[in-house]
Amino acid sequence: MPALKTLNVDLGERSYPIFIGEKLLDNPSLVADFIRGGEALVVTNETVAPLYLDRVRAASDVRLDTLVLPDGERYKSVETVQRIYQTLLENRHSRQTTLIALGGGVVGDMTGFAAATYQRGVNFIQIPTTLLAQVDSSVGGKTGVNHPLGKNMIGAFHQPVAVVADVATLATLPDREYRAGLAEVIKYGLIVDEDFFRWLETNLGPLLARDAKVLATAVERSCRCKARVVAEDEREAGIRAILNLGHTFGHAIETAQHYQGLLHGEAVAVGMAMAADLSRRLGWLSETEADSAFDLLRAAGLPVTVPREMTPGDFMALMAVDKKAVGGEIRLVLLDAIGAARVSADYSRDALAATLAAFCQR
């Protein structure tokens, strides 16, 4: 039996386990035990399917249909979700079906959205195969798709019934995509867990080398941070918004590039650097702590500069339609210290302008 760690996302009747470990796909019951009816649909993409689809198919003796989608953020759309509905309907899946998301954040978000809306809601299982998905998008129940005018603007909250995070799947990730996932890992240290941030500073070498034990620890600690925040604020009425550190700036970059430039994690890394810079300008974050944030992002091989073509005006226009904007005011996740974040619209607009000007001139 492969070694595993189990966490629980505590949401009452919607609580569910997160299984973390190496070679978990060799344990078929981790998936089969959560298929409630006699039918399921595995949604994956053309990159992941050749690697892991057969192993997931072997996990259950129920009727298991499959849908292989194109790979990439630009396919995270209503049009692609229609293909999931089409497959479900053509194969006559009932309200007792279970959707299984096998892939990264794009597959997980779209499959979850389809599960939230097919026949008004069916079960789904997350099997994330990227670092970003294992530590972030597979946990917490946020599902949805992009729109040309904004990222994740169409979606629903719909919790999975289980998450199976097999860190062995990360061995096949391209280096750039793996490093992009580290941005979300670093985020947890910055917003809620200074000890984890310092652990990352010490263990970044083996983490970049994809040491399985160190990686499992990083995934577990990240998921533990997110599970705690989600349990306190499932639908982002308050504290959960801190999980979006760097995302308002980052989503503006992704939208400006039509989801074909920086990877999501890379855009978030730039956004976290911008949030740290603004927090420093406001006098909330010390120079030393801001430098530590920049240094760890750079050491992880992540970008901390904005695309050259973007202007301060581009950022202001795109951030104005961010989901956290209220009454036309841009609310940002900012840092009081490493391990302490807040969501605020009460900051100096001159300081924000200075941060945008400084980053757009680089």
C-alpha cells in the first residue's frame, strides 16, 4: 500500500478528504470508494491521458466513459464545458453519475463547473496532476471558466467528494510548469504561515529537485493552510479572499495576454511581487520582509516583472473588473508581515500608482 497522508476539509455534510502521497494511483480504492453510482465520466486532456488515464480506468468496475480535451488555459471556456455536457447526455448519465477530473487546474475547474451544473449538481472527484492543482485549485470548491474580458468570471462553488494528490505525477511535469506551481506554495507562507515560508527558504533546493518526501510535505502543508481558510469561509465572504494574494494583478496580466503568455502561476508570482512592493510602499511590510519575498520567488525561478507591453492603464482597467472589486473600488490582498495578509480597499492610490509605474518601467 503506497504511503499516504490524509487531511480533511471540514465543511459539515460537505466535508471531504484530501489524500496526499506517492504512487497513490496504484491504490484503486482511493478513487473507487467515492464513485457513488454505477457510472462515471473521466475528463482529462491530451497531455495527461496517455500518462494516467488507463490507471484511473482500472480503479473501478463501474461504467466509465472518458472525454479527452485539448490542453491549455485558452480552452477554459463555456464552449469546452459544452463538450462535457454533450458527452454526459450522449451517454445518458443520470444524477447519480460521478465526474472525475484528471489533470491540472484547467481540467479541474471545468469539470467541477460541469458537475455543479449538470442536472443541478452531481458528485465529482479531483485527481490533480500538476503542482498548482494539487496545492490550490483542486481544494476548496471553486469551479468555473474564463471569459475574454476576465478570468474565472463564470463559475460556481461546488465541493468535490475527494481529492487524490499523487505527487508521483509531478515527475512528468515540464520544469516551467512545475516552477509555476511553486508560486501557489510560496503564497501560503506569505499569507498565513511564516514558519512554512522559512521552511521553503531552507528546503527550496530539494523541492526544486522534486524530492518526493519534501514535495509531499510541501503539498500537505499547503493543503492544510488552504483547508483551514476554506473551512472558516467557504464562499469567500471574508478571510478566504486572502488566498488571492497576487491574483488581481496576475489575472490582469493573463487577461491582457489572452491566456497565451505567462502561465497562471507565473502571473501570480509577478502579482505577489507587486503586492509585496505596494505593501512596502504603504509601510505595512518591512524592507527586509519584502526582500525575502522577492528573493524566494526569484530563487524558485519565477518571474517578478510584468510583460513589457503592459501599462499602468492596462492594469487599472482590467483590475476594475476583478471579482473582488466592490462598488468600482479595487480591493487588493496585501501583506502586513510574512504570514499575515489582509484584503483592503483602504490604501493610498498614489502608492498603487507608484507600484504600477515602477513595474511597468522595468
